[in-house]
Amino acid sequence: MVEAVIALLPELNKAFLETLYMVSISLSIAVIVGLPLGILLFVTDRDLFLENKILKSILGVVVNLIRSVPFIILLVALLPLTQLITGTTIGPTAASVSLSVAAIPFFARIVEAAVRKIDKGVIEAAIACGATPWMIIKDVLLPESKSGIIQGLTITTISLIGYSAMAGIIGGGGIGDLAVRFGYYRYDNNVMFTTIIILICLVQFIQYTGDFIAKRVDKR
């Protein structure tokens, strides 16, 4: 088995880097779009300083709509969009489109949940002091929910690793693709077990790192 794994190292290395590439792109887009979306879902809610029932309802429906679709179906349904954006439907760059679309609403809901844990008295005190909405978001909501957002980022990263493995089914590249091509189609158990062990180690490392950082920034 050791010889088989050594022979497979170039493929494993390539697949591992492809997985990191996909997850990095998707996670970056999830943070850039999902973080403000999650904040917006919270501040437009009832009795809050930017209350807007119509906007809240529209955003909520869109987020729930995307989250309702299983990722494997979303992956196939977004192939035309993927083709339009990247010019291809296979490879890690193409898979990043579907991963990003799945990650944005997921992370947005996590951010919303993290911000909801803040004591409303703190927000009311900021309003009473004359803070503008932007100041409340920047100086109260984000710092107070920092630990929860980092934990959410950890969960999102681990979910994206799982999703990226599914992308291998349609030639998305990465560890999942390697497992499907070698482990499933060629009945190569060495590849299958090796990819499983790599995924387990990667998830454990991310979870440990995320928990460590979240505890360090939690000042409550």
C-alpha cells in the first residue's frame, strides 16, 4: 500500500492544491458578499435601526431559496452560469462558481445568527449616544460578534471542503475528483482510503485552528 501511495503522490499533491484553490476562492467570495448580507438581514429586521420589512423579506426568500437546493443539484443547475463566467464547466475554477453560490447564503445566515446573540441593550446604548447606522455596524456589531463569525467561518470552510469533494463527480478537480476517478471507477481502495484520511486531517486542522482563534478573540 505504501508503494501505491508514493506512486500516487504527484496526483495527490495536485488534487490537494486544487481543493485549496476552490475553497479559497469560494470562501473569499462568501466573506465579501455573505458578511454584509448577513448584517443586512439583521439590521433590517423588526425594531432595529434600519428596519425594512420588504427588503428583509426579499433577502430572506432569496437566501432560503438557494439554501433549499441540495448542492449536487445546484452544481448541475448552475452549469450554464458557470460556462458563461469561466468559459468551461469542468476544472476547479468552474467548480468555484457553484461553491461560491452555495457558500454565500450559508455564511450570511451564520453571520446573522452571530449578530443576534449581541445584547440589544448594547445596540440601544449606541443609538442613544447618537451613533450612525454605519458606526453601530462597524464599532458594535462586528467587534461584538467577532468570535461567532470566526466560528461560522470555520463551519463554512469545512462545509466547502465537503462540497468540493462532490464537485469531483462532474470533473471539478480536487480530492473528490481523485477519489471518484481512481477510488470509485478503478476500484482502487488505496486511493479511496488515502483521500479519506487527507480530508479528515484537513478538517481536524481547520476546526482546531478556528476554535483556537475564536477563543482568543472572544473578550466576553
